[in-house]
Amino acid sequence: MYLILTAAAAIAATLVWYVKLPDRRYRLGFLSLMYWGATLMWTVDHVIAYLQEGGPVFDTSSGAFLLGIIVVLSGLIIWLIALLASDPKKVLRKALLKG
């Protein structure tokens, strides 16, 4: 389930990035690449596990769903930290210079 959720987040982030392509200040490409990297990693993991052990390809347990939610939220938190560090609208810089 975490593979499906991460792939859905990767697709959504890519679509938003594609629509906002000229506006690079929000670092949507970074968000998209994080999710695609996780999706690729888990795709390879699932294929190797399926070839070695057989069985179901997707784990649909509640633990796998929770892991997917945690991974998507972690990606958003990392992206938010990177976004705040780059300060695209210079809000933090102005606040720090005033205070």
C-alpha cells in the first residue's frame, strides 16, 4: 500500500510541478523527485521480493497503509523545511531584519 500511496503522491507532485513549471521558487521539482525516488526504490523492492518469494505484489494491511501515510507526510515536511530555508518570498529575511 505504501508503494501505491507514494506513487500517487509522486504523480500529484509531478502534475503540480508541470503546471507551475515556470515558477521554480517553490521547489516543486524537489518534492516530485523525492516521491519518484521512493516509488522507484519500492518498485524494485517489490519486484525482487516477488521474484524471490512469490506471493502478493502489494501489501494492503493497515500497517502498510500507515507507513505510506507517514512517508508522504515525511516528504512534505522535508519539502517544507527546504522551502522555508530557501525563503522564496523573502518573508523570513524581512522578519529577521526587522526584529
